[in-house]
Amino acid sequence: MKFSEKYLEKVKSLVKPVNHFETLAKDGFLNEYINDFFYDKYKFDMKFREEIMILQQEYSNEPIEEISKEYLAALSNELVNFIEKNEK
């Protein structure tokens, strides 16, 4: 049986290796795991931190308080910058 190219591309897009961070995020244990085993890397490696935050958002069944606080702090900072620029 020969499959069409379109079908094979669809299958390739759906099939990917399992990432243990994704599994931990789905189960609600990623934050604990990162704090126990990757604390320094999470604190100082911004690329790694962003990847973990994205995984938590995509796969976690509950909101992550730490991520919400970071986004609120970033939003607050942007609003302060916006206000300061407009006051001039």
C-alpha cells in the first residue's frame, strides 16, 4: 500500500519523541522537578527558562502561579515604560 505525500507529512507532524518535561507538566510535577534538579539552570539560563515556561503553559492542566507573576511583572514594567515615555 502506498500512502500519499500529504498523508505522510501529516503523520510526521503528529509523531514526535516523548519529552519527559512534557510528561511531568501534564502530571503537574514539572515545577517540583525543576526546583529539585535544575534550579540553577532555570534561574540563570533564560533560554531554558523560557522553554520550561512554554511547556508548562502548553501541557499543565492548572495555571502556574510563578508564570503568572512573571508575566504580570513584565506587563507592569512595560506599562511603566509606556507611561514614562508618554509623560515627556
